[in-house]
Amino acid sequence: MKIIYYCHSGVHASVIMAGIHLGLLPETEKIDNAAILALPYFDDRKGNLPGTPLYMGEDEKGNQVYTLAVGNERFLAPKTVRSFLRLFQLDDREVYMVDALKYTAAAMKWGGFLSADWGLKLIGRPLVLAAVKKAYPDYVQQVRRLKQELGYLQ
Amino acid sequence: MKIIYNCFGGSHSSVTAAAMHLGLISENRVPTAEELKAIPYFDEQLAEDHGDFKYMGEDEQGNQVYVVGRRNLGSLFEPLIHGIARIFSISPKEYLIVNTMPCVNWIMVLGGILSRKLGMVSLGRPIVIYGTQQAHGNFVKLVNRVKTTILPAKENSK
């Protein structure tokens, strides 16, 4: 199965949650800047067009984990993906789309926009990092719930 | 191959282009209001329909033609579709994405917002029909380019 975490930019909240999912970030209350900045694709699309799913890695159950930018269309994007797969008679249960915007504060959206889209890293990045750290326990909990739901945790 | 005409709301420009591709309206003369209204999905789709690929028919070469409203996904739409296709090993030769927004004039935008977004159908529909008739040449150019240039190039590519 493919697991796709999505947020506005595809390189902030979704990368954090994918990082927790893959064990690249610890399941703790607090997190430091260095660990966040070490994540692949955090605040950096590496030349990929926004909207391109970014591959983050394979998890302990052999599922591939991706992140995705959906802009302001957090409901339309998953629907579009499932609808496109149906055109090719593919089972839309093969893709599990996770909304990473649930705990995303405005600071992360606009900081991320400034940093990743406008190149204003000096202003945008501290805003994003502060917002990530504030919401981090919520992200950890959300990933744990998801893993429970999918039968990863007993 | 699946040909996916897409625009903001999947109601006007994508539907008109798909209808012309399928021969439901003529390339040689401006369609009448009745002809436009008879096209499936023309000025019909609402917000909850967006993101659903709607089947319009099969063309003379056996390609299946669809329309979809991508709303504010905008420029995210094509990379998203290409990326999902790559992840699921769908060959780029199996589908073609055609953005119909460049065909749209401001009259279509105005009529479309009135009819679809604000629900003022009796006011917006005649305006969007008039705009679509004015934009007829744009649709002829686009559909011709798809049929004579883009499709053959796609079929010959590896």
C-alpha cells in the first residue's frame, strides 16, 4: 500500500508526519531543529514541481510513504487521486491518504509559503520550526493512531 | 488512451472542448445555445462534483474522453496526476491531460461564477453560453492541436 501524507506545501507538516511514521523522528514530546532540518524534503522540494508526490521511504510493513502538496484543496486532492485510479480499474484502497493539516497552524502555512515558495527562508523557516515544535506531540499522536488503525501496533 | 480535458469547474470549457473532440458540436460553425445545452454536463457540475472524472464518450480512434473540475488545485493538478500515475506504474502513453483554461474568456468566467458558484442559473447560463460561442475559435484551435499534434506525438513516443 502507498501511504500519502498531505499538507498545503507537501514539505512541512506532511514531511514531519511521514518522518515520525518512518522512525526518522522520535516519538517524544519535544523535538529539536537539527532533527527536523535533517529530514529529506523538509522545507525543500529539491526541484520537484509542487503537486508531485515526494517519496520518503518504506516503513516496517513494507508500505511506501510519500508526501504531497494539496494547496487549499485538502478535500479535493484525495478525491482526485482516488477518482484517477478508478479510471484505470485500480483499487483505490491501495492508496491511504492522510490529512496532515489537522494540527497545522497558520504560522506553518504562511511561514512555509514564504520559505518554500518565495525563497524567504530567513523569515519563513523560523515560523515553520516554531509551529512544528508546538504541534509536535499532536503529530506524534496522530501517527500513532494511524498505525493503530492500520494494525501496526498491538 | 484516456484524454482528460480539465478546467476549474468541469462545466464549461472542458465540457465544450471534449464535446468538440467527440464531434458533438461542429468545428466549422459556432454552436447554438440549444446545441451547447444539449452537451452532457454543460453548465451542470457543482462543487461536490469537482475531482470526479466524468466520462464523455469514445472518439473515432477509440480514445476515451473525460472531463474533470480541478478547482484550486490549479498548477498542482498535472504534477499530481503524473506522480500518481508513476507510483502506480500507469504509463504516460495511457493518458493525456489537456488544460482548457487558456480557451476561457472573461464572459465565460463571469457567467460561470453566476451560474455555478452563486446558483443564479437563469442569469448566468445565457452569459456563459454567449461567452462559449465567442470563444469558439479557441476551442477549434485547441482540439485541432490535440488531434493533429499532441496525440500523434504521444502515440509515437516510447
